[in-house]
Amino acid sequence: MGKPLVYEILQKPATSCIIAICSTIWFFIQKKNVGYGNVGLSYETAAEGHHWRVITSAFSHISVIHLVFNMSALWSLGAIEQLGQMGLGVEFYLHYTLVLVILSGLLVLGIYHVLIQRFKLDYFRRVTAVGYSAVVFGWMTILAVKQPSSKLNLFGVLSLPISFAPFESLVFTSIIVPQASFLGHLSGIIVGYSIAWGLIQGMNNYWAISMLGWTILVFALSLKHSGAFDLRFIEIEVVQDLSLPTVSPVAPGNGRTLQMDALPLLGADIL
């Protein structure tokens, strides 16, 4: 018999929270009838200043099949949280989940930029990436390198050797969810190999919190500048009451006197 679900949730706290977040966002998207164009990441929207979509696109799913596939794979990959003795564990999982979310989003934009500017493929201006797949594929890749004997269980019925799972899943997802972004998934695999091979390393609590803080700041400022939401409360008005003297020489009589005139300098709004 398998372990009780509650016990498994307690063993995979970070994975369980992410699944709950993605599922809640999917429910909200269905309830509000939100589409790809509202939350997805594309070269065109990024060029217009909607950089916040690097985050929203990762946690949003439009298709229920896409959601179920990603969350099923993510649940299986949650075993990483239990591999602290191998240098993985919960902290490693949280630190590099943040790295995968940010870098895979930036990498796919970089790939789009090369295809558009170098190869003149304007089609990729409007290709929209959405879903947690890049992060899922990144973790598949990391686990394939770190523990190649593992198995990836999908939907509770399909078991794949983890060493081939990233590329098998890449093909499988493209077939069952044709709208899914192939390059978005591929970017997750590339970042995953970079982490597994030690090209990206050194993440600890300090760097993770710093990266998270900067991400939140850029996210909020991008939302404000894009005009997607009314975020006037982010604007901070600073008024400086400074006086800068101007010096002008005058020469009454046989002496010279310095005359001081104060000109007030008003501050500007700082975002």
C-alpha cells in the first residue's frame, strides 16, 4: 500500500504549495475567462514593457490538460525535497526553483530575439509561453543528472526512466498540448543542465532572498509602467526643501561685497 496523501504532502511541502498555487491560479483564470494574451510571455509583450509576465506566465495554465500534466510531473519530482543527503533537499529545491523560473523566462526571450533579429522570423514575436513546464523540465533534467536511476511517474500510470524523461516529455507535451511552447520547455532543459553540471551554483538563503526581493521590485515596477493595473500607491513623492545659493559680485564704493541669493529647488517624483 502507498503512503497516505497527507503524509506525502508533509514530505513535499514546497511542491505541495506550488501545486496549490498553480491550481488556484488556473481556477481564477477559468472563472474570469482570462486568455493567453493576458498572462502569457511573448517577445512582443516583453518589448512593450510587460516584463512581469516572466512570473505570471510560469504559474498560469489555460488548458486543464496542461495543468494536470505539469502538476503530475511536478508531484513526482517532489522527491528532490527528500534527497538532502545528496546535496539536494528543500532549500536546494526552493533556491533553484526561483532560478529556473527567472532564467528560463529570460532565456526564451533571448532565443526569440535571435530568431527575430538574426533570422528575420517575425512569427516568434507573437508566440506566447505559458505554464510551469519550463520549471518542470528543468527539474527533470537536474534529477536525470543527479539520480539517473529514478523514475518519473505521470498521471499515476505512466512511468518513464528519468534519464530520458526531459526529451520524451518534450515530445509528449507537444503532441497532447499543441499550443504549448516548445522553446519554453527547451529553455527549462538548458537551465536545468546548467544547474546540474554546476555552471550555475552557489545559491544560498542570502542570494535567494536577494534575488526574490529584486524580482518582486522589478515585477511591481514593470506592472506600474506597463499600465496593466492601477498601482499608484507604489509611487513615492519626495519633496526636497533645499536652498542653493547663487553668488554674484557687486562693487559698491571702493570695496567688493558678495551678494547671496537663495533659489529654492523643488524635488521630483521618484518611483
